[in-house]
Amino acid sequence: MNDIVDVLIIGSGASGAAVAYSLAETKMRILCLEQGDWIKQSDFPSNGRDWEARRYGDFDTSPNKRGRLTDYPVNDDNSIMKVANFNGVGGGTIVYTAHWPRMHPSDFRVRSLDGIADDWPIDYRTLEPFYVENDRMMGVSGLAGDPAFPPRYPAMPPVPLGKTGTRYAQAMNKLGWHWWPSDTTVATTEYEGRAPCINLGHCTPGCAQGAKASTDITYWPHALRAGVELRTRCRVKEITTNEHGMASGAIYYDADGIEHFQPAEVVIMACNGVGTPRLLLNSASSRFPNGLANSSGLVGKNLMLHPWPMVVGYTDERVDGDHAPMTSLWSKEFYETDPSRGFVRGYMLQFSRGTGVVNEAITSAAAGRLPWGKDHHRVYRDLVYRRLMIGVACEDLPEEHNRVTLDPVLKDSNGIPAAKIDYTISENTRRMMEHGIARAEEILTVAGATNISASRTLLNYPGHLLGTARMGTDPDRSVVNEWGRSHDVKNLFIVDGSIWVTSGGVNPTSTIQALALYIADQIKQRLATLFD
Amino acid sequence: MIPASEEFGVPGADDAAIFADIVGSLGRDHAHVRAALGQFSAMSGGGFSGLEEAAGLLLTQGGPAVGTLGRVILQCYYRDDRVIRSLGLEPRPPFPKGHTLEQGDWSLLDPVRARPKMWRDAP
């Protein structure tokens, strides 16, 4: 049997890395179990001529399509939104776009301000110092002075506007609508050993230059130097409990499929909004027959995935295509609630560059824009490097019927029951999507684009997996308390996107990590009374 | 599916080098491609005479197998050096040379900077 550790962290992604780094200063014995591998920069697709093809292979964002040995399958057949993630050191930060908005202050007070869903048990001001600390660790480029958000001060200048950003900016100014250069964790200058961006263009499937922040190159080097142990190719099957109803450790499989038990004084889950409820439900026992930490019955419920229509148009000249980071600008013009729009809450518009040669052909053929046969070449030349693309990042409200359960049949390669997703888009969100699509079409038209189209069924799948073990002060209405500790199991913490109460309308990684740092800080402040 | 074109100076997807790349790259897509070709063969009645009509029908109907067949062809066709050069691009991976992105005119932000605060305070 392994020696007991003080803290066992499950998952090394956005939140697991942050909590490991923060707790390292306590000098406790900390171990992180990660089911994936370290990924080297030389492994990333943009090193080779097949870089675009690998987005549909070993660097696909869908675990079902990627199908690495280190992945687990997810049954998302009963969901219009599919699951995106990555299993490896760095987790989803390996394959995110590095877009870096924070939640707005109003996002934490949805019930109070708009009369729906629930308020968070914490607020923006509570998290603000942890956002700042996280920005310092991840390295953020952007521009201070955005009137749509409380003051913040990115350390590096923003990604250049380029031809694409200039088109968007001119259009937004004509319309009189808000825009601002996106905060991003793409380094635009040397930053803490990271080289600056050289516009490889393919940020999502990993940055060969190392300019994009992922936790394997930001938090983990610091955490490892401080003494944290990170054990890869360890897939956790179950969190165990003792006769006192406390977590006693975890059972995991190593790379050879050998089962081990790792005892621990404290267990911290950082497995994302699908992996965490899956593991809690797989940890059912006679003491916890409905799954661990599930006396509320809410484990797996209230799944939020951010429906994200993409609106595409084409200009009459070549713009940036994939010769720049995908992230460009954001607009918060329609972010805060305006009841006259016919829905509550709102959305961020995320202005993207175009796409690569191969992806343009594949996606345009699938959308019916690009014919096969004799007209193929003529039409293709009117598409390639002419694409403008706006994403509508819709706030997804919590609904209990949107949920993660255990699939009765599907299992991973170790025989562990897989997660099953049931998810539908609410009427409020549908109205929000239509509003956003119409605004994006207006913007593209003013920007000089034609051949404009929006997909309402084949949505972007951003991999924002939120809400399935929500935080709150009421044990009947939440899974963890206001500082991330399970109401039921007093040495079990959750730090990933599961604990979100509502989803906001922004990319979640900066907030996931700020929450992880906040919870780590709460643990450090309460060490003497942690289990009371 | 992608014919050669004298006008654009490009080979077709049936070019020997491109076809070899397609066959050599099937990998995990092998089963889907085989299924799509099976559908194709059944629709054409197994002969050459109905091929064009069958191809049109199959591509219109779509489905995962046909989608995979199309993707496999496109991802190999559009990495062929001759095709890439015909588009005015360099046949190379993004790393390590990268690309240049023009800074743009940041004075475009002036009217946005002048706007009053837009975010809501929360109690």
C-alpha cells in the first residue's frame, strides 16, 4: 500500500494545478493523481505538416473522437452539446483557446438582480484577489480601461488587431457597440520563461512555441519545485470512506491496469464538471448509497455547457485566417440583462480570426458551402482566408434535468462506468441565441461580409463543464459549502467547474482557477479546524 | 470529388501522390471510409455508369461515414505542396517560423474608451 499523504488531489488541470501550487507552501505532503501523460511542446500538431488533420485525431477536443488510452468515453448522445476536454497534465488548458474573461460582479447575484436561478455564496470582490494572483501565474495579455468591466491590469499588451480585428472594430464603431481586445493567456512578450507568440495560429490544440499558458508550464513547475508529487497515468476509480464517514483515500489503476489504494487525510477533486460527478457517483457505498457527497441529490444535476452558436461570413479580400491567435476581441454590449430583449441574462460576443486551409475546406463542405466536383476550386478560393467568425457565448442557467449520470453500459478501458449526459437548451437560452445570432449577422454585414450563415444545431462545443456539484450554504440545495468543502464528507473538497452556481456568459477557466486559489486559501486559514 | 484543374493549376484528389497520402492516413478512419465506399458502391449498382449520380446522392445525404470520407480526402488534398502553392501559401508547418500579424490602429478604441461604465454593481 502507498504511504498516506496529507492531501490527495485528483486531476492536474486548471483547478488541480492551482490548488496544488497554493497548498504547497504549507509543506504538507501533497500528491496529485492524473490519468493522462505529460505532453511535450514538440508533440503539438503545429510542429508538423499534418497539423490541421490532427485536430480531428489525437488532438480532437472530444474525448470520444480523440480516443487516447488516457481518455474516458462520455455518452453524450442525448445532448445537443457535446463534451470537450483533455486528459493530461494541464487538463483542458492544453486545448483551450486561452480566451480569458472574468465573470462579472452581476454573475454572482443572478437571483438578487434578475429573479432567477440562485445567487452564489461568494461575490466578485471575494474572488478578485485570487483573479489577480491567477493572472500573475498564468500571464495575461490585454488592455486596461474596458468600460464593460471593473478595473484590471493585464501584464502584457494585447494581441495585435490584424486585418480581421480591424474589420470587426470598424464595424462595431459604426454600430456604436462595445468592443475591446480580449484578455488572453497568450504571451505577447517574454513572460516567466515563456516565449512570446509568433502567430502559429493553432492555439487550441496546444502551442508549440509555449506562448499559450497551460498549467503544465505555469503552475506545475512551481508546485513540483515546492515538493508536490504528481503521479501520471493514474486513473481513479473510487474515493473510499471510513467508518466515520470521512474520505480515506482513493483506489486507482496505474498504466498497467494494476489497482492501488492511496490513503489520504484530505481529498480534493479537480476532475471537471463531468469527471467529478462521475467519480462521486462511482463512489457509492452502503454509507453513501446515492453516491458520495450526495445527500442533496444534486450531484450531477444542473449541468451547464454554454450553448455557443457560431456565425460565419466571408470578406472580399484575404484577412488573417489561421496566421494569428484565434482570439481577437470581445463585446459585452449585450452581456447585462435588458428585459426588452425578451430574455434574462446575456451573452458575450467572441470575435475570432478565420481558420486554416484544411479546416476551411472540411467545415465548409459539411455546411454545404463548398461543393464537390467541377465548381470546387472556384468556390474554395472565395472562402479560404476570407472568413470572419463570431461566437455567441450564451449564459446557460441551471436546470436539474440537465445532468450527468452513470451510463448503465458504457465503461472506460479500466471497466469504470462512464458518464452519460442528458442536456437540452432552455427557451430563455434559445431566445438569447437568436438575439445573438441576429446581432452577429448585423456586425458581419457592416464588416463587409457576405455568404453569412449561422448554425443552430451544430453548435461550438467549448468544453465548459459546469454546475454539477454546486456550492451553497444550504446542505439541501448544494453539494459543497461556500469554501468548497462537501457538506456530507468533511475532508472532501471540490475545486473544479462543478461547484459553479450559475455559468455567466464567458469562458470559465480564469474563474475556475480563481475559485481553486480561494478554496486553497480557505483551507490554509482553517487548518486547525478544517474538519469541524 | 475534387477534379484536377488547369485553370487553377492543381491536381485532382485522384493524383497518385495525394491518393497515396489518403490511403496511408486512414488510420482510425478506416472503418468509416470503408462503410462510405460500401454505400457508394451499392448506390452505383457496382458499375461505373452510375458513379457520378451515386456520388451526388451520397454526398447530399451525408452521414458520419460520408463525412469522414470527405474529411480524409480534404485533409490530404489541402496539404499537398502543389495545392498549397496554388493558393499563394508556403508549404510548411506553422512552427517554428510563425507568421506576422499587423498591429492595426488602436485609435479605433477611442470611442469605446469614452463610454461610461457598462457593468452592473452587485449587492
